Amino acid sequence: MSATASNHAIFVQDGAAFVATELARGPWSPDAQHGGAAAALLMREFEQLDGPGLVLARVTYEFVRPVPLGALDVTASVIRPGKRVQLLEGSIKAPDGTEVVIARALRIRAADSEVPITDSAPPPGPEQGRDNEFRSPYRPMFAPDAIEIKFVRGEFHGSGPATAWFRLRAPVVAGEQPSPLQRLAAAGDFGNGISSILSWDEYLFINPDLTLYIDRAPTGEWIGLESKTWIAKDGVGTAESVLYDELGRVGRATQSLLIARR
């Protein structure tokens, strides 16, 4: 089955493998995935692992090599079991066995419902947003073809902090409804893209990692990011995002950035 086998899903399951379609494609290469696509697929794999009473609190992805389109081997397992805290590990491999993504997740027992809560109001909602004006270098690709984006502050190709809402246009895996955490993972990798402080035409600012801290599972289809990028002199870049659904804050995302001239 080819990477163009489906125009309606980001991945198609083919036996034990998952085939990444062109809807998974990212902005840096026509042959490589967007990190949000790979992150959502591994999030799905973590959700398959048994862990009654436990919730995912943190997921860290290491994008050790460009994630190709086409067939992929995706696995996950519990490497430290426990009744209150568990450590999970997952990976994505190319057909030749090369590991392209490594991920670890922390699953913990949810707080008692009587514990006092901390809440945060969401930014203006997607109905107040405007369509993004991202100049796609290839089509189709993850954004905007697999995910819809509405800006309420800033813009692609702008400069500085930005706030935008994201909604999947296609299922992560063909024939399945995306879970709330899959939606969160798909959107959470956009912080560096929407809050860039460097020219897309002159610089690369690729994130070799992504960490999601999850306060709670989001509700609804829209995920909001309130993002900002920092670049240290003689150092590296960092993008940080507060994650929202339409009810309030659901977590935070951080990315390290490789900064280089094109």
C-alpha cells in the first residue's frame, strides 16, 4: 500500500504496519512527516496499553531522524509497572528497522475529585479566529490539509508570540475517531511554527523533541495554543505553548529548536 493510498486519513493500518499518507507531510521536506502526525500516532499506541485508574500526565517525543512517509512499525510497552505511577516507552521505525522516533510517557493516578482545583480561562475561541495564510511548500500536507488552523493572535510568517486554534480535518488512523489526546498531540507540535521570530525563507527552526504536559484530557474538537519562541545568544531555541480546549487550560508543550540558515 502506498503513501497516497488514502486521501482521507493521516495513517492507514496495513496489517501490523501503519502507512503514512501525504496528509502526514511536514513543512521541511516533501519526504518527511510533521511532528504532530507522528506524535498523534504514538499517542494512540500509548492509549492501547492497559492502565485502569491511571491517566497520561507527560509524553516526551525524541525525533531522532526525519520520519518518512510510507510504511512504519509502531510499538509501545509498559517498562515500569505500578499502581500509582507507570513509565511507558514507544517507538516508530522505518521499514529497514531504523528508529526514527523514541517516546516515553508517564502515567499516574488521577487526583481525587475533592482536591481543590486550579483553573485558567481559554483565549478567544476559534469562532473569533481567522484562517491561516501559511504558504504550503508542498500539497497535500499536514497543515492545512489534515488540520484546520484559526489564528486569534499573530500569524504564520509573522514575528513573535501567537495564539491559534487547531482542529483535525482527517482521522489519525483510517476508520477511527481521533481520541482527545490524539487531537492534543497533533496540535501540540505547532508552537514553534506559529510563534516564529525568524524568516521561514532564510532559516530552519526544527524541533528535535516535543514534551506534552497534560493537566486533563481536552473536550471538543478544537485545541488552542498560546505560543512563544525564545532564542538564546550562542545557544539554542525554545518554544513554549500553553494548551487549551474551549473550557480552559489542558496542559503545556515545550520544544527545543535547531536553528540554522537554509
